Amino acid sequence: MTDQIPECPAATCLTAAACNVLNASEPATKVRFSESYAADWAGGNITAIGDYQPPGRPSRPERPELRPPRDMPRRRFHSVRGRVSFIHAIAHIELNAIDLAWDMVARFAGEGLPRDFFDDWTGVAADEARHFQLLAGYLKRNGAAYGDLPAHDGLWEAASITCDDILARLALVPMVLEARGLDTTPAAIRKFGEAGDQDAAEILTAIAEEEIPHVAAGVRWFEHVCAARGMEPISTYHRFVRERFKGKLKAPFAADARRSAGFDPAYYEPLSALSDPEPSH
């Protein structure tokens, strides 16, 4: 990240603000713009939605090197290097999550959604920016920085294959990928604690608590759009996940956290690898 962070340009409408974030390449700039525009929207300094179209792909810094998920190394918690590698991977996810929230705002602004939709996703963007800062701070305290290690591009691949339909986007991003974070983060927190790394454990605990409302927003707006289109939500979710998500949903699920997000097991349990019938003999 560069030391010089440009001033956040004034935005005439929310979609213009979203595009400014998406077109910012440096993480520190993306974070600052996100926080500023989310506050402007919440405070009434930006009131119009507008119709600016987002780029096909957000701007990114030259580093980190992006690799396919299968080429990413295993991360171990017993060494500082291993823990830094894990936090770097989460920081990369959170940076992508900033862009995903703003892309949601701009890409689907023409869907006729109420202002509450934009309240939710600008709030999500501000949360993700804060999460990235927390993780970047951890990296700095441990002699590293975002971009020092390779990362994978799976999150934006999910965005690319769902750019045509808001239901597909909601199904795959908050209701599959972010929900997966609810399942996996408690084990990571426990491993950091066992390694004596309370700094990382506390950061991940704070992030995990704020991710529940993000998944809840995904469920809420998925059901809202389904109702507007006269579609049954659970079967619609199953169809989108089967058509566009590679692989099965992985159990075990964090049932309590998902329940707190209003995420009924009827959505995800039938799609679990554990729900496959026994092979015949």
C-alpha cells in the first residue's frame, strides 16, 4: 500500500461512488473511499442512486500474485509465517468483499430495490473496509504487508459468473461464500488461540460477529427479489447453486450462526456433500 492516499473525490450519486471505489487500485485508497462514501450515504450527503455502470473487474494493485486456488500452499498455525499466511489470505478475501459490496450497489441499481437495500450494502462495504484494516494491521505488526504472498481469485470468479442476475449473485456470494466463513472461522480462532496468538484470535472473532449480518442481508434480499418475481426462494436457491457453484456445500455447518442470519437449513443442507445418497452395491 502506498503512503500517499488521495483525497476521496466528491460523488454526485451512489453508483458513481461505487465506481470510484471499484476503480481505485491501491487497497488503502479503496478502504478510505469505502469508509467516506458509506458515511456520506448514511449521513445524507449522497442521496441519489444514479446509473453509473461498474467495470467488469475492479482495479487491483500489482501484488499479490493471483493463482488458482489449487496452487495455494497449505497454511500451518504452529509458526508465525504460517499464521501470517493465513491472515494474508483473509485480508485478500476482505479486500474482494469491499469490491463485491460496491459492485452489488452499482450493478443492480436498476432492479427497483428500496433504499434499505443500498443502506445494507454500503454498510457491508464499510464493515469490510474496517476488517481489511484490522488484518493489515496484524500483518504490519508481524513484519509483513498485503501483497507479500500469493492469493487466489476465487471470489471474483464467483462475481463474474453472477453478473447477469442479482439472485445468482446473492445466492453464490453472501449465501454460499460468506456463509462458508461462518462455518470455518471458529476453528481458525481456536487454532490461533492454541498457538498463543490472541491478537489474531481477537481480530477474527470481531470479524466473525459482523459477518452474520452480511449473510443475513444476502438471505433477506434474496427472499425479497424472489417474492417480487413470484419465485419460491429455497428451490430457486438450489437451482442457482447447482447451476453456477462448482462442487458441493461443505458440512459441518455453523448452524447457530446461520440461524442468527435467518438462514434456514432447508436452503443448504440438501446441497451438502453429506446429503448424497449411499452408493448402491
